[in-house]
Amino acid sequence: MKAEHLAIRRDGPVAILTVTREKALNALSSAVLGALLDAAAVLEADAALRAVVVTGAGDKAFVAGADISEMQEMEMDRAEALSSRGAAVGRTLERSRLVWIAAVNGFALGGGCELALCCDFIYASERAKFGQPEVKLGVIPGFGGTQRLSRRVGLAKAKELCFTGDMIAADEALRIGLCDAVFPHGELLDKAIAAGKRIAQNGPLAVAECKRVMQQGYHLPLEEALSLETEAFAGLFATEDQREGMKAFLAKRPAAFKGR
């Protein structure tokens, strides 16, 4: 699949989605956000897919931010529509049955950092740079950064990054928990794809339910979250995948999951 500003290729059960506005450092315009929503719907409908790796074209940027040239003349109504579209991308990735992996290969600033935060986990190149510099432009993060960043790194550290607009390197992002691993630049994409393939070896219904329960339960009181887990755990015992997985384990052979 190739759409304007996006390219998607397959590597077995893993899709690699690349933002391809290299000359604009892969900035997120309204059109790119719309394309991301369309692409996510296509990928979600592909039953053979298990994971999606998101990255940016070129060696400089994952996504260097939202499109400032588009935003500079916006009135409130258009700004609200843009923020709502960015928020829709985040909700879509978080609610997806697929596992979304950010492969941050360069600048992940503003909307780029927010796009990475929407993913299930974040792998970074040693060259990666993260930041929420919106206050330097007289605005705030609008695609979920004020909320997801604090949930990832803690409220105080998120305030520091959002209030100062400072940019941090990959090693500091790893230290504070903003990314989950840092790799040599040339190995990043292969590492992300390999993680997607490891995930794809597991029961797809189980992975999807694990993601759903963790995503929903994170914001619930513990007792409610534990009940959610129990319900999902029990429900999976009505699936063929559960029977196959346990039979394969006892027979000491790889499981042949069918997603049903």
C-alpha cells in the first residue's frame, strides 16, 4: 500500500508504516493525520497482520512535529479540528488489536513525540531526539502530549519537558522511561521488526486481549482492573487458540494459532 505521504510494506506478519515527507522532516499535516487513520483501518482489517512498526523516511527525523506552515494562520475552529484528528490517531492506535511499535530514527518532536507515545512501545536509534517544544511557539501539545507523556515518565518530568520545551537525547529518554530501548542507528528497524515477529508467534487473541485489558485497566481502580483481567482470562478459554496453545506446550511443539 502507498498513499500520499505514507508507505506501507509487509515483512510477514509485520507491517512497516513510513511517513514519507522527508523534505518536511515528516511533519504531521492534517492530510498526513487523515492518511494515518485510513492506513490504520486498512491494517486492522488484515487478519494476517500482528504488529505495525511506525517510522519516518530518511535519517534525520521520525516525525519532527506538526506542520507549522499549515498551523500558523489557523483560527480556533481549525485548530480544534486538527487537535481532534491527532487525538483520533492516538485513540485508534491504542484501541487497535495490533501491536504498534514506534521506531524513532531521528527527531521525534511535538506531534512526532506524541505519535510515538500512542504506540505500545518505543524503540529509538542512538541518534533519536525527543521533545515537546510547543510552548516555544506559543501553544501546547495538542495530540495528547500533555496527558500521555505524564503517564509514561511521571507528572513532574513531563511538566519539565513541556514547560521548558527542551529536547533530550535517546539515552536520557531511555533513562526516564520515554523509550524502551536504544539501538545503533543501522539496527533500529530490524530490531523493531524482530520484536513484531516475536509477538506474532504468540496467540493473536491473547495478545489483543492483553493489550485491551492493560490499556483499559491502567485508568481504573485496582479492583475493577483485576475484574477486567479475570473476565478476559476466562473468556479466552472458549477459544481454539487456548486449546491449541496448551496442547502444543504439553507436546513440546510450536503452536499453530488461528486467531479463533
